[in-house]
Amino acid sequence: MGDIDDVKAAEIIATGANLEQLEEAVAWASGSGRVGEDLERPLAGVVAEIYRILTIDQEYGEERD
């Protein structure tokens, strides 16, 4: 994923996610298409929120301030 800005870092911390949830979200955001298949569960909950934070710029094709 590379570096993230301070705003995204603060948003991720605010989710209260544990390391396992963070790693899962990063795997989803990295485009590892097998994550859901390997874990046998859909993207949901805190993992989905972190995924949204990590990919929001890609989704809208712009940089956030």
C-alpha cells in the first residue's frame, strides 16, 4: 500500500481495528482477489471501513486534502 497520509492514519486508528483486521483490509486494498475466497467471508465490518479509507482516493480518482 505504501505511505498513507496523517488523516487516513487517524481515521484507521479511530476504527479501533486490531492488527489482524488491518492486515486483512490491506490485503483487500492491494487487490488480492483471493482474500475473500481464502477467508471464506465477505468484506465487512471494521475491515470494510479500513478498506474504504485506504481506497477512497482510487474510488473517486482524486487526492484528498
